Amino acid sequence: MGVLNRSNILLGISFCEYLRSIERSLLPIGLMCVLFVNSVPSAFADSIRIREEKIKVAVIYKLLKFVEWPEESIRDGDSFCMCIVGKNQFGNTLDNLNGQHIKGSVVDVAYPSSIEQLDYCHALFITGADDGELREFLRQDSSRPLLTIGESDGFIDRGGMIGLFTKNNRVRFEINVKSAKNNGLAMSYQLQRLARKIIQ
Amino acid sequence: MLNYLEASIGRKFNYTVTFTTGFALCIACGAFVLADISLLREHMARNILVLAKLTGTNSSGALIFEDKIGAKDILMNLDAEPHVVSAALYTSDDQLMVRYFRKSTFPAKVPERLPEDYLGYEGNQLIVVHRLKFDGEAIGGIYIASDLKGVEVHAYHLIKIIAIILIVTLIFSVFLSTWIQKKLVRPILALTKLVNKVAKDNDFSLRATKTSNDELGVVMDGFNVMLDQINHFAFYDHLTNLANRHTFNRLLDSSLILARRNKQRLAVIFLDLDNFKRINDTLGHGIGDLLLKTEAKRLLDCVRGSDYIARIGSEKSSGDRSVARFGGDEFAVLINDIRHPKNAGIVADRILAALSIPVLLDGYNVFTTPSIGIAIFPDDGEDADILLKNADTAMYQAKKEGKGSFRLYHQDMNANAHKRLSLEEQLRKALERGEISLHYQPLINGYTGKIKGAEALMRWENSVFGTVSPIEFIPIAEEIGLITKLGEWALLTACRQAKYWSDQGLKPFQIAVNLSSVQFHQDGLVGIIENVLVESGLAAENLVLELTESLVMKDSEKSIGALNQLKTMGLQLAVDDFGTGYSSLSYLKRFPIDYLKIDRSFIKDVTTNLEDASITTAIITLAHSLNLQVVAEGVETIEQEAFLKGKGCDKMQGYLYSKPMASSQFEQYYKAHTKVLCKLLE
């Protein structure tokens, strides 16, 4: 499975701990990492970012388990279409989702280029800090059950369903249950419990 | 408890039922409690599994997102289940993620690593381990441990309730069984009471009332049958099926009461079978019994057939009880309400006729006759004992006067009976008291006129009765079995006397002694006579035994044998009262006799009656031709003497010479007679 095996996810959930484990052997360097996480040379910052991305992907994968699509939209044997848009800084990481099993279907990662192509998606990850042209899209309720996940600030306030953010070196998420419901999706109460913020 | 076997049936029943019920209840309750607790434990296990599953599912988010705090929160919910002691959640690599302890049970332990799925009891805890899956993936596991206090409390309450129920039920069952046993046991107790009453009062007429058809009913039936049998045995004679003496007496008593009240006569008939003893002895007791049975049945038929049968009140025919066997060969018949004593005689006649018919028993033709005595109430007595006694006396009289007849009681009979009884008593002591003596009648030589010897005759001088002739007392002696002793005494005394006289110079002295039938036929006669001769010292030739014709002729073969033995000893034998008995002349030549004594009845008219003369002459001739000597008895006149002398009679005896005398008188007579003779010869 590569990146997304268990041990990695475990480590990934708290990359802070991961960092710390490095710190133990490289104490001074670790300290510096914590203090100068933002001022580290870009290569190092890149690796941190990649880690964060990996963690986010893992989280997304887990999140998908706690959302219910209507029956007609996912049928046995069909593939689960995971669409990615936006300034993709995740690179190959997202592709790791390919072939994973979600709710009895196989994940198929796609990179649609137009809004119309979004019809085929089950879940949509809007990467980047800015939603761009999809802002309007987010606000709309459509009959198409599409789970929107984003990582921009206030994502759920704008109608997004799940917003990922990093806080205290942890990837957290907030959810908009109302938006999900309006689009025919149901969110497990477990999400509600784990989410930082909920819009009902 | 210890006295179970000794307890009454009712109590036994109670114990048994109570014990059985208690035992069954205990088993049932025990089983119930066990089953209940077992079910409870199962239930608890299922519950905890459900709890584990629920909690686990609840925690899937926390487990997937590794949210320890969330997970802990979820486990804290287990506070709601008061029996949970500890719990833990594990991540997908079996590592312990978060644990929970109920405050009061801290520090309970949880496993460090997730064990395999498990649901069961370990020690005093219920443990469940459940591995969790979410969306087909293993996400970790949950462990919960709970205590068993729930079970304990439940069990405690359950047992408390069961115990109360048990005790209440037991008490109730005790009462119930007490009530039931009364019903069941009552007939047994009634039967027990009946048994006791029968035993105490000897009343075999009581019967048990059957109350049920079960085994107890069977016992009651059996008991009644036994009572019937006992009753029968107690009141009836087994052999003849007639009433027994006891029953008859009771009937007599009640009949007398009625007769007194109604001023009626009744008759008591007493009878026995003549010569029954002899029949029993000769033909055996089997035949004797058969005879009794036959005669009893005849008697019953005879009495029933008559018009005078006792019936008392509304009882069923007491004709069955009015004929009784008194024992041995004695029977009694009760006849109620007879108009006249002679009517009893009519019945007696019928009985006589019926019982005298010969009976064919086992090939033997048996003849017997009854002797019957009748006593009438109130003429011959007012009371049962007296009536019976008098009937018995009358029967005895009938016997005496020639068997096979009946006699109505008469006062005089009593005197006779009394006398007879007294005579018997006196006779028994007579020998001891020396009241018996021998008198001697001289025997005269027919040719020489000399005294050749004497015949010894018994005499009895009794203080009460005076002189009792042998004709009276000899038969009594024979009947009471005294004759042997008397006879022996007489023999011995006579021999001694003869020896004495011989020694005194009274020439060789022959003494003649009468031998009775009983003496002659007894075993060891020869031995006895030998002893007597030895003891007295008398030579055998000097002893003459006088035997009657009939005595000799009876059992002739045996008699000949005995006589021959006696002859061998040297004795002389004479046939007494010759000519009056059954004499068979052919025996005469076979019997080793020495003398024939002509009976006095021929001598009495020998000079006046031609026939007597002829007979006497004939006897003398016959005797002489057989080489026998002749003795004439009862010579009283000189003419008789002359006649006899003329015919050649060897010896003579009679009043002409002397009456029988006591020994001292005889001596005197002898001396005087001899002197005279000597004088004559001179």
C-alpha cells in the first residue's frame, strides 16, 4: 500500500510526534524544528508539508467511511470517484487512494477539468487555500450527492461539507452537516463527535 | 424419626408424605435455582457482549481517528452499567489505547494487548473481548470486565423467596397429608379395632365391613373368611361338622330361658355308640372316624327329619346346633317344645333305628348300636348341668340294662349311679385297706370223701356297703381295669395259703383259682404265674386254674398256645361252668385241660329231672373218655352226692360239704373233717 499503511497513518496523525521522535535523536535539531518550523529551508519545509499532505489524505480516506451516500449513487461493483481539483500541491500522494476500498467500492481518483465533469464524482477534494471559481458552486445545493472537502479557511461557512485544518500539529476537521443533508448525504454522528466545529 | 417403624400407620403416612414432598420440593427448588442462576449468567454474558459491541461501534470513530479523549469519553459511559469493573479500547495493532476503571474497583487490571475474542467467566468476573471492524476493516478491539455481584444479589433474593415458598408448601403439605391419612387410615384402624375386639371378647361372630375394593378390601374379605373358619372351628366339631359341646351348651342355656318363659318342655338326649372302643382298637382309628362321621350324619338327618327341631327366634336353623358331638363317641340332641316326655322317646326310637343299621366302611361291615339316655325339662331338672348329668345317667342305665336301647331318666337311676360311683371309689382302695379276702370252698374226693383241696373265691367287706358279692364287684373291677391287680393278688394269696397248708401237713393241697378273661388274655400271663409260683413256693401241680368255657373258646388258637405253655409248667387246668357256654366239642380234644366242672344248674335237679341227669351222665362219660376228670359244683343234698358217686364223679363241691370259708375256719373244718373220717375208717 505504500504510504497509506497503518503505521504510517498512525505516525501521520500526529506528525508532531513524528517530529519529536526525530528530535529525540537529534534534540537540538528538533527544538529548532519546533521553533523555526516556518523558517526552515524550503526543502525541509517541503518534507514537512508532504507529511502533512499524507496525513490529510489519510484523514480524508477515513472521513469517507463516516459519510453515507444514497444507495443509487454507489452501487456494488461501481467505482468510487474521488475527484481532486484546485492548485494540486499534493502531487502523487492523492493517487495513493487509488485502489483502496471504500464502502465496497474501489476508489478511483480523478482530476476533472470542468464543473460538468463533477457530475461523475462522489467526493470532491478542493485543494489549496482558495476555492476559486468553485465558491459559487459550493453554495449551491444540488441533487447530486457530492461530498465536498476543502482545506481553505472557513470552507464550511461557505457551504463546504468538510473542512480540514491543522491545529497544534494535528489535522482536524470541521463539518457542515446541514450542507451535507441538503445534498442528500448523511454524516455519522461519530464525525460530529470528532469534529471541531459543526454547522447543523 | 427414630421411631419410624414403631409409629402408627397414620404417622408413618404423614412422615412419608412430608418427607417425600419435602425431598421432591428441595430437588425441584434446587434445580430451579440452579437453572435460574444459569440462565441469569447466560443473560448477563449476552448483555455484556451487546454492551461491548455497542460501545465498540460507538468508539469506531475514536479508534479510526485515534481520538483518545473521545475514546475515553465513550468508555466513561460504562459508568451507567453498575457491574462493569474495568474496560479498555485497543487500536488495530492490538495495543492498549485507553482504559477505564470504575472508581470503587480501582486498580482492576486490563490486558496490555488485545486478546482473542472471548466471552466467559474468569474467577469472579465476567469478561468479554470483542474485535471491532468498520467497513470491513479491523479497527481494534474492546475489553470489558464485569463483576458478579448482580448474580449474587439475585441468587440471594431468589433463594430467600424459594425458601419461604418451600417452608410454606411443606407446612401446607403436612396439614394436607394429615387430613388425607385420616381418611386412608380410618379403615385400617377400624380393622385393628375389630381384631382387638375379637381377640378380647373371643367373639368370632363379628365381621369387618368392607369399605373399598383395594388391597385393604381384600384383607377385610380374607379376614372375614378366616373368622368364618375360626367360628366354625370354635363352634363346630371338625370331624363330624356337628356343633361342638360348647355350642350345644350355649344353645341349651338359651333354649332353657325360652322354655322357662314360655312354660314349655324340652328334652336333652344323650347317646354314645356301644363297643366303640373295641371297634376303634380292632379296626383302627381311621375306620373309627369314618364310623363317627356316618353315624353323625345319620343322627343329624334323623333329627332334622323329625317334627321337633329346635328353632330359636329368627336365627337361621339352629337345627344345626341342636345336634352336637360331645367328644369321643358321645352325642347330644336338644329338642325344644315337646308336649310329652314320650314324644322324646319316639325320637329316640328313630335314632335307634337309624344308627343301628350296619355300615360298610372300607370293606368292613361294621355293626354298632347306640345307648340313649333322655332327660326332660323341667321334670328331670331345671338347669343345664343337671339335665345333662341326668341324661348321661339314663344313658348309662340303658347300657347296663343291655345296650342298643333308650331309657328315660328316673330318680332311682341316680341312686344306682351314685352307688356305682361309690362302689368304684371304694373298690379302688379296697385292696390297700385289706377289705378283699379269699374264702375257700373245699373240694371233696368223690371216692374217698377226703378233702382234696379248695376253690379260692374273692370276698369284699366294705365299711360303706358291707359285704359286696363278686357278681357285683368283679364286673366293676373289670371295667375300671382293676381286675388284673386283684387277680394277681388273689392268685398269690391263694398259692401262699396252699403252700402254708401243705407245710402244715394238710396233705398235698390243691388250690383252684378262677382266672378272668382279661387276666387270661393279658400279655405275660405265663410269666406272672411263674412269678407267683416262685414267690409262694407252691409246686405247679398244686395249682388249678379255672377258666370259663367262653374264655377258652375265644381266640382259640392263641388260647391253645397259652394253655400249652401253662401245662408245660405243670399246672392243672379246669373248665368252669361246663355245659353252659358255647362249647365246641372239637376244641375239647385240642385243649390241654384236666378237669371239667359241671355247672350247678345241672346238678341242682339231677335227681329229679331226667334231662339234667342225662346231661350230667353224658358229661361224666365224655370227660372220662377223654381222660379228663369231672368236678361237680353246687352239690347240696346227699341224694345228689349219691347219684354223682354212682356215675363216677371224681370231685365234688357244694354246700353239702361247706360254704366258702375264711382260711382260719377252713383249717378248723379240715381238722374236724379229717378226724371224723379217720374215725369212720377205724
